[in-house]
Amino acid sequence: MHYQIQVPNAQPAGMVEVLSPYDGKRAGSVETIDSAGAGQALENMTAVFNDRRQWLPPYERMAILERAVRLVQARSESLIDIAIAEGGKPCLDTEIELSRAIDSIKCCIDCIRTERGSEIPMQLTPASMNRLAFTHRAPIGPVVAISAFNHPLNLIVHQAGPAIASGCPVIIKPARETPLSAFALADIFHEAGLPKAWCQPVVVEDLAVAEQLVTDKRVAFFSFIGSAAVGWRLRSKLAPGTRCALEHGGVAPVIIAEDANLDKLLPLLAKGGFYHAGQVCVSVQRVYAHRAIARTVAERLAILAEAMITGDPASAKTDIGPLIRHSEVDRIESWVNEALQEKATLMTGGKRLSDSLYSPTVLLNPSEHSKVSQKEIFGPLICVYEYEAIDDAINRANALPYAFQAAIATQNIDTALYAYTHLAASTILVNDHTAFRVDWMPFAGLRESGYGTGGIPYTYRDMQIEKMAIFHSMAL
């Protein structure tokens, strides 16, 4: 599978070979753009946005997205194969991701149908007499979106979909490891009737070209999903007036009270921690269990981990697939070994299975100073810590400069509400794992975990402005 450059009037600068993270087999290739290509892509989308005669009316945007849904459904098998080959997420989870991507496009259609402006009250003071005011939603302008590797289908829809729905032309730069899904989806949008200049997927020759795209003064909105170091640095370089949303990672905490129903909870935590080999921004990482049950929690999580099959993501039997790069296996191996040297107890796992696979691992009571306790692991590792009083667990959960989704497990409503009130997170899940998400809900990293709010309706609003009209008439 080979994708040519998707920037009208630009020439390819080179080519990227896309390899499977599991076995290194070739998954496909994509042509890249250089600085000149980036300039052409920016010119293309600025030209169509500035010519309001080329704007797509809402009914046409809806029709394009409705046709795109049908095309994605018709090509679901091919899209799943592409995503597995380049990203390594196990087959069953990739099938779920595709279903979510389809629903996400439908959410974009719903936004066009339901989101609207509002009347602004007038005649409340003598100065506002004889006036009528209302707002109308209008596209904010050209969008540049940079996406992550871990959900190569659904994340692209979360960024390109709202841009198309809101009437904004978009340049989408997928992760270099997983560009094939983005190009396949862009092809579908184009086949559904979207002019090419309104959605241009690109793979860049180097990071300087990506920065050129993001920091150009013609960009109205910047959408970023990826590492905090890159996201915050790019935000600091945005042109004056460019708005943005950043979605980074977390070090998701779960507090388990002594009265928690472990039979129901622990399978959820195992799934939430080991799903996609832990390469999820809200993956279960830090589990604070009351000291009366902490070892039991760790032992039972270890049993669940040992029952999971790690291997070929194309197999329907596989629970845990590869890490995206071999260097990530090296990093996780190093962090686990460091934690063990610092007196953590290994309950299961703790070893690499191949260049691309690391065993699902459970640690009991790592040092609070270990990297596994301080940083986002982004690997198949769950750490369990003992606590005596819930305030201690909450303070430790809140101690890091990250805040995204957190969870409390208890059968006591007062305990649940107390944790909800005091945990530093944008979402508190009760008797559930931290990796739960549906695509229409708000999804927001706080502190160093992000800026702004994701989720289809929220991104749609970010990519629009409320433009106000005020009528002054003595007839009013």
C-alpha cells in the first residue's frame, strides 16, 4: 500500500516506509512534504477559507459526512487491517476503535444539526433599547492538527471530523509510525465529496516542517494529541491569535476502599491498565488500595495479567500487542528494573518477551520516587500501593503535576463523593477504570496533562466562533 502526497500543487520530498511494530514487516509507504510542501498546504487551505464562495454549507457538510460513514462501514475490514499492521493494537480492540470512529463521525453530523447560537438579551437598560442581538456559529478558520499513534483511526476522526463539520479546512499530521490510517480516512472524506484542499493529510520530512505548519500566522486553531514536552513547546510558539487544544498523558490514579467489590472491579482495572499494552493517556497506572486488601489486589491483578495472551495483534486471541517502538520496550524494562532495585515487589511479569513485546507487569509498593510512580509509563504496568487513610491516598494521587481521569472504588456513597470532591482530575469514575471514554463526553487533561477540552462536541465548538449581530431599529 502506497499513498501519494495529498497536497494539491505540491511535489513530494521523500517517502516514509511504515513498518509493523510487532514483526517489522512492511505495512505500506507514504510520500512526505518539505518546507515548500508545507507552504503549499497552508496556501491551499487559506485560499479556500478566504473565498467564502467556496465555503461548504451545513447541508453539504452533513451529506459528505453521511457518505463517509457508509464508506467507512463498507471498508471496515481493510481499515482494521491497516490500523493493526501499522499500530499494533490487537484485533478485537481495533474493531472496537473502528466502531467508535464511525460513531464519532455520526457525532459530528449531530453537532451540525444541534449546535447553534443564542439570543443575547437587550432592552434591559435604557442604552440597550430598540435593539435585537443574536449569535451565529461560524468556522474559526484554518486548522492544523497533529495526532498520536495509539488510536490511528479514531483520533484522526476526533480532529478532522469536527473541522469538516464546523466548516474549517484542516491539515492533519498523523504520527510518523501510523500515517496509513489517516491517509485512508482522508481518501474516504475526499471520495465522499470533500474537496482535497479542505482536508490535507501530510507526513513531514522533519520536525522543523511540522513546526512551520503549526506556527504559521494563517492558522486559526491548533489541535494536538501527543507528548506534553512537544505540545507545550509548540503552544509557546503559536502565532498571536491562534487558539489551541492540547491532549497529553496522565499517571492515572485509582483509589480502592476496603469495602470495594473486587470481583467486579479488578477485571476492569486489568483491562484499563493493559489495554493496547498500556499505551493510553488515561491507562490505569497507580492503584492505591487500603492496606487490609492491597496485597490481595496485587495478587489478583497478577493472576488476571498472567491469563492475558501477549503476541500477534492480528490474532483474535491476543489481548496485549507490541509497544510502538523497540526503544519503548527498552525504556519500560529499565524503569521496572529500577523500581525493583528500589524495593518494589514483583508480583508478575517484569521481563521483555521480544524486541517489541513486554510482559504485563504488576508491582507492589514501588518507591514514591521511582520513575514508575512519578511519570507516565505508557506501557503494560500497574503499580499497587498501600494506604491507611483515604486522605493519604488522595494526597498521593494528587501529588504529581498531571491530572486527567481518576477513579474511586467503594460501596459507600459518602466515600465516593468525598473522593470526587478532593481528587484533582477532570473526570472521576466510580467503580470503574480510568481508561473509560465515550466520544461525546468532555475529555480534558489538567495541569501538565493538557489544555482545553476534547470530545467531539467540545472540539466542534473550539473550531467555531459565536459571531454576533445587533440590529438597531425604532420598530423594536
